[in-house]
Amino acid sequence: MTAVSYLLGTVSVIVGRSDGSLSQYMLVRDEDNIGRIERIREFESHPGAITHIFPEFSRKGFKVGDAAGHVGLHFGTSTRTLLIEEVLDQAVERVAISPRNDGVLYASRDGQTYYRSLWNEHPESSISSLWRKVWYEGRNGPDYVWQSSSATDEFEPKFSLMPLTLGTLKAAFYAMLFAMPLAICGAVYTAYFMHPTIRGWVKPTIEVMEALPTVILGFLAGLWFAPFVENHLPAVFSVLVVLPVVMLATAFAWRKAPAVIRHRIPEGWESVILIPVIIASTWACVALSPGIEVAFFDGSMRQWFTDIGVTYDQRNALVVGIAMGFAVIPTIFSIAEDAVFNVPKHLTQGSLALGATPWQTMLGVVLLTASPGIFSALMIGFGRAVGETMIVLMATGNSPVMNFNIFEGMRTLSANIAVEMPEAAVGGTHYRLLFLAALVLFGFTFVLNTIAEIVRQRLRTRYSSL
């Protein structure tokens, strides 16, 4: 070792050697909570032995001089070697950098001093630090972290876009998981099986739902629905099981009912029977929720999740998925319902005339013919879920975590831009990275829409002969 210097904050040390190599070391605690010095990264080597290391005053960068007359500029967090330049024909004895990082001073062994201006903006960001794991100071290993600010001047900004991108996909995935089956099945039933009189009420009602401001949905999800779900967790899971069983049992009972009773209700009005059944079943699940918690989860299902190692946050992906799904359902339903309803009548009438049942006609003719429109509806709904801001902003903890746990929150690209843009210094690295996040969001939706359009055109070409 020929030169050693602390970086800003005195958490890690830069070590230079006689072969020109540079390494960063810091204290890392192992599984036994014992601190050990670990080498966390290497920088590009210099042509000569390292003679002097000078850290920056406000960032995790440092200036290096070597025995071959070269001056180098490196940055710790992004592991970037920004510059290695020959400035003297002899060894560089000392280097220094200005407090504003806009000038560098270096001295030769004969006592001569030199000054050069410097432009070194945004060294803390790179493709690698944005999309790969980075070993930050104070952590036990490399990780994906987004943390743009802190209370200390020695703070090391952590600008990883991976948690934000994963959070965006996580929110959209759970929203579509909730909205897609309800919207598509509801659209098919409304357009093909439902009585025109009921359809005249149902379709406008669902389309009016689309005009509901998402800030209202986010407000209700964050302040009412999230605590409700936390206090009635068994009801949430029992509804997913009880409702399908009850609906199938009701359908079976209706099929076995005497013909006199069934003929009193016109064809296409059968769904009205399910309304009181669904309301009663949901109320029963909520009413029985405390008893289920006491009987099977020692009085608290949330604590039971914690005991088995599953983290549960009050504002989580489950709440966001239901709330955002509620906002996406009208979009998917409206487009898919129009696609199914506009299937030419001669196709369905011809299928029925040839002996197919209405169910077989729907599966073999209607869905295939309407598939381009249904697929477009799904892609438009997915695009809205990806770009949604207010619901995920108000109904999640806005924690940039790297997991798909449905009981934990997330931070999406759009919500992050909305939260941090007002506080970002104009022109700074943080400010520019927020615009980059917006570009990533735009590129993501653009690619998805392009793929969706290609698939839709192929489906239209394939089934146009029908």
C-alpha cells in the first residue's frame, strides 16, 4: 500500500498500491454481528504507483495522483473511473480538488504547482448503478435501493430504478389479476346472455364508474379500505372461496327448480337472483371473520402472518390491486363488451341453427371473432394500471422494496415522480433521474402497446374469415 484515504463520511477507505491498483474497503458485519474489513469494489488501475488520494468534499468521489505523472478521477458508488490523464513527465506528489468540484490542483516532486478547471457533473449515476446491485456503505452486501435523500451531509445517494420498475409491474399485475376476469366475464355475459333491458342499465352504470376520480378511489382505499382489510383478513380470503361456491350452488339449485318457478323469470334476467345471494354471502363472511380469527389464528390473522415470517403492511399490494382494479374494470369492460356485442348476428344465428348451444356458440364463434377487441381492452387496461399515480400514491406505503409479496407495499415510477419531483433540485442528478424514470415509463408502455397492436392485427387477420 502506497496511499490510503477516507471517503466523505469516514465510512469507507480507498487504498492505492504500488502496482497502480485502487480498492475500496469498509467495515461489514457478518452473520455473527462481528465487523470485518471487506473489499467492496475495484477501480481501473493507474500506470504508476499511487502517490496521493484526495476525497471530494461533498460526494463519494476522489482524485488520485501516481508516480507516472497521471491524475485520475474516480467515483465510489457507481464504481466509475471518469478520467485517467497524463499531466506531468514526473511523479504527481499531491492532488486536491475544489469544494465545488470544478477545479483540480496537483503538484510535482520539484515543488511546481498546477491548476486545471474541471467539469464533473452527475458521476454518481451509471447504467450499472441504475439497473444492477450496488454495495452501498453501511450495508452487508450488494442490493437494489432507491433512497434519494437523507438528514446527513455524508449521505450516499442510492439511485436504483429496479425497485421502482418492479413496483410498477407489481401494482399493475395485481390490479389486472383482480380486474381482468371480472371485466371480461362481465362483458361477455352482458353482451351475449343478459336481457337488453338489464343491459341498458348495467352498461351505462359501469361506464359512469370510469368518470370517478382516481384520487377519490385512492383516498377511500388508503383511509377506509386498508384498515377494513387489516381488521377482516379472514373475510377477504373466505369471500374468494365462498362466493364462487355459493354462486355455483345457486345456479345448480335454479336449474333443479320446478319449471313453473323458472318460467316466471324471463330469459336473461337470471343474474338478478344472484344479487341478494352475493350480498348475503359477503355479509356472512365479514360477520364470521372475528370468530374465524379466534378459532384458527389465535385472535389475529395479521400476527399469525408475522409469526410465520410473512410481512404484512396495512397499505399493501392487495389493497392497491382491488382499488386499482376497480378503476381499470370500466375501461376493459366497455371495450370488450362492445367487441362481443358487435359480433355479426348471422354468425351466432348460423351456429345456433346448426345445433350448437349458446355456450358452444359463445366459445367457438363469439370469443374468437371478438378476440382482437378483447385483447385491445386488456392492453389498454394494463397501460392505465401501469401509469396510475394517485391510487398507488395514497394506498401504499411508497416503500421501494424488491419483492412480489401481496401483503407488502411498493413504490411505482409514476408515484415516485409525483412525490419527489417538487423537492428535487433543478438540474441535479436526482432531478434528471426522475425524468429518466418518466422516459422508462413511457418506453415501457410504448413497447407494450406496440406488441399489443401487432398481436391484435394478427388476430384480426386470422379470424376475419369468420
